[in-house]
Amino acid sequence: MLDRSAPDAPPTLALTATEIAVLDRFVDDRPKARQTRLSHYLIKIARLDGYLARTSDPPPGNTVMWRGLSRLTDIALGAMLRGEVVGIESLNGGIPVPETADLGNG
């Protein structure tokens, strides 16, 4: 709905810094398509589910967006656990992520 009402809005309106970084890293941009608008990042989310984003394609639907968001969440959590994405503090409230966690086994 945000894409329809404010397509030129910044992506930080709906996405965290980690999600933006993950999308920039894992979803290739088309040549000369490097944009920083919310609508551009929503298409990237849909492409995680296989949306082709051809000029004749209708906008992605709810199911495609849901599956793309699900994959984005999984990828972002994996990147957070591995510590590879800048800005991962936004997912855990600013608490630094330890390299190893003591699970109390032993």
C-alpha cells in the first residue's frame, strides 16, 4: 500500500538498514537501475520469490510479496548471526552480537 500512496518515499520508511543492505547485496540491479526509492526495494523483495519485473508484468501481488519478505527475513537473520551486514544492530535493539554464544551446555 505504501508503494501506491508514496512511490518516491525513502526505503527506510518500511525497511531496516539491515534489510536494505541484504537486498543490495543479494538481488542484482538491472543496469542503470540503482535507485534509492521504496518502490525499487519492493520490486527487489518480489524478485526474491521469482517475480521477473518485466515491463509488461503487473505489480507483484500479496502472495509474491509475502514469500519475498519471508526469504528476506531468513537471509537477514542469517547475515545477522554471521555478522556480515553493516547495521545489524537495528535488528537486535543496538545490542552487539557476540561471536560465540554460551548456551550453558556443560
